[in-house]
Amino acid sequence: MMMQMVWLLRPLVDQCRSAGHILAPSQCYAFTTLPLFGGEYTVANVWMCSCRDWLAFAATIYSETKGLPDGSTVRIVVKD
């Protein structure tokens, strides 16, 4: 149960659902501002996104930042 609370952010999911953010089968909760970049673990920083799109985005961010030391400056460029 404790791992579920930590890894799956169960309290935040419960708060999102209580706020009326009910996911469709192919959706997941996504962060507006990633916690990696200072985003908070709050309902106000969460939106509903396609699982496929979110995983692709998160994988890209991870691959680009995985070797950076804490406190590094990051510049994000959005490309079409």
C-alpha cells in the first residue's frame, strides 16, 4: 500500500477525481509544469492527457535531462 501511495501518487489522483477530473480509458493525469522543473504535486498543476502523448513527451524530457546535475539550467525549445 505504501508503494502505491508513493509511486502512483494515489493521494493526488484521489484529489483529481474529487475535483471532477475523471479519466477516459486512454487518458492519464499529466503535469502542466513537471515537478522536475519546479511544478507542484497539486490538482492545479494537473491536466488530463492522452497516455500515448504524455509518455512520448515524458520520455523525451527524461532522455534530454537524465545526466544533468541538480540545479542545472534547462532551455526548452518546442518544435513542430
